[in-house]
Amino acid sequence: MALWQANQKMSIGYYKMKLLYLNTPPDLSQEGSFAIPPLSKGDQGGFKNIIKNLLYFLILLLFIGCAPSWNGKVVYLEDGKLVIQPESATKIKSGQKVLIYRQKTITHPVTGEELGMIKDDIAEAPVVWVRDKTVTATVEDPWFDMTAVEDNAKAVRGSTKALNGSISEIGKIADVDTKNGTVKIAVEQGKILLGGENLAVIRYSNLIADPDTEKAIAVKVEPVAIIKKVNDSFFYEPINTISWVEVDDIVVKRDGGMIKEQKWFQDIPDDFSETMLFRRDYLKAIRYYNSELYKEAIVELDIVIKADPKYEDTAYLMGMSYTKLNRYDEAIKFLSDYLNQNQNDAKALVVLAYIYQKQNKLAESAKAYEKLANLMPKESQLWVDLGDIYQKIGDKNKAENAYKKALDIDPNNEEAKFELQKGEK
């Protein structure tokens, strides 16, 4: 029997494959398919080895072909957690691992000429949560300190225990009873609450954007309290308060691995507004102000101002809080800087005019009131106040004109009548 042997070199090593043929070639003169005579017992063993080697080879090819093809980019990192933005429609699963790496340019040390690029591997990170637009992975020290925003990520072989869990929104905080330490929930239509459930009150604390396009893609979420129903009432009480609970805070139910999460990152909700990041600070500042806790109000208002200085009455409240603490210079500086950018904020101008009067800076106060009168020319009382300031300065003509203007707007303004009559005597 003739034996033909071929050695084929492969990337995984050398495989020797033995192909056995009969000494007598098949008779091709007959029509139809030809028949191969049966193999001898020794030949059958060699054939089995061939089949086994082929199967190994096919498995190897299948394994190579199934290599993960997911790629992404790090857009945010904090406390060992990475938020990664996928760069393709390929999905990755919780428990899979990603390699964090960056491309480095190699330059000639003398000429500075770019010689090429190399890939700098930093760390492998298991995926913990997968959202529609983002993926969260974890990196343990010391590698986390080496990771940076805009580092690349790609899926690699290897996995850890997948985390399971979900978050479902129940409703919002409708009322906060600070005296009794309870809250009421406005439950979304179709949601059912069970008496023994522990719910989480959350807040959005940070917006996460693509560093290249600056487009918001995710939001950082932090629980502020865990609440539980009080007996059979409609009220809930905080049983683990991390921060204060505020009206309009979102109430969610967590299960599975999400129960242990102290902070997480999720895709931006459809009804998301950036005011959600600071409105609760604004509401808390109002409560502090009404409770005459002006220093505390300033702290909360400062957070709002950094996000949006024009939000509702923030500038007015900040100016008044400084004034209540007799910190006039700080109030004037803040309001002056603010009004340079927002000249038509009447409430801020009122506070500034008031502070100038408190400091007996009448000329400055008059200028503030003149701006107010131009903004609201139909406000009779503004012209009366401006006339009073002119009188204190000693400019009787301007004072008289201001009082007359007030009466033109409102003929029944008794203060303007009185001041004009007093001036005629």
C-alpha cells in the first residue's frame, strides 16, 4: 500500500496529517461512482487520528473567529468606575472584560520625527452594568490612577460573575414634612407600591458628556435616602439618610445587585433637564433663607450660581443673604458682577439699590433706581422711591419730577401727593 504523508505548518504549531490510499487505484472505467475498498484495521486507526486533528483545527478556527469585537472610549471615571461609550452597535455583556489602553506616538529623541504608534495596555476591567448608550466597568488600584478620559477600550477574553439587577422609577417626592421627618410620594400612574418595600430616593448629581463632541450621554446618580412606609399611612420615613430629601426628588425601586450600589451611571432619561442637577439646592436655599440660616443659604445658592446664575431668583436671594449678614461689600461685588452680564434683572437691582442706601451711598442708589425706572416705567412706587433718594441728595428738581411722574402713573398715590404738597410749603 502506497503511503503519502504531508506536513503542514500552522500558527499553533506543526500538525502531521497522514492520508492513506490503496495500492490499487479505483476503476474509473465503470459508470457511476467508484467504491473504495475497506480499510484494514491498522489503516482505520490512522484515519481516526486524521478526523480528530481536523476537529481540533476546526475548533481552533471557531475559537479565533469568536473573538470579541466590541470597542469603546472612556468618557468618565470616578472611584474605580469607568463610564465607557461604545463605538459600534456590537453589544457587550455584564461580566465580560475589557482592556483599557491608549495609543502612544513614538518620536525620535533628536529630530523629533514621528516614528510610529504603539499600544500601551493599562488594565483589564470587568463590565458591571450595560446601558443602551454607555457601559460601566470597574478598575482596581493601582491601575485606576493610570486610566484617563479618552483612553480606548476593547473586549477581551475572560469574564467574572455577571451582576444582575434593575432600577424602576416609582414616582417623585410630593411633600417633605421636616417637623415629623416624613415624606409623601406622588406615584406614577400604573405603579403599585407594597407596604414592606424599601425604596430609594435619588438625585442626579453630574452630567457626563462625550469629551470630543461635548454632547451629554449619561448622568451620575446618587441615592440620598432609603425610605419605608409608616404603618398603613400615606407617609414614608427615611431609615437611612445620606443627604436631605427634597420635593421632586425621584423615588426608585432597586433589586438584585443594584441594591448595593452607592452610585451609578445611567443613560439620560427622556424628560431630563439640567435644572434637575441643582433645583434641589435652590429649594433648600429658600428653606434656609426663610429659617434665617443665611450662611447655609449662601452655600446652596453658590452651587446653583455655578450651574446657572440666572436661575429663578438665585441672584436676589444671594444678595439678600449677604445683606442679612451685614456683608455689604460682598453683596455689592456679587450683584455688580452679575448685573454686568444680566442688566435687566429688576430684583437684583432692587437689592443693590437697597444696599447702597444702607451704606448711605445715595448717588449709587439713585443710579440703580434710574435703571429700575427704565425697566419698569409704569411702576408708580419706583418713582416715589427715586424721588425720596433725590431729596436726600438735595436735588429738589429731580425729586419733584419723580413724584409728578408717580402721580401721572397713579393719581391716587398718596406718598407722591404728600411729598409734592410738602415741597410747595
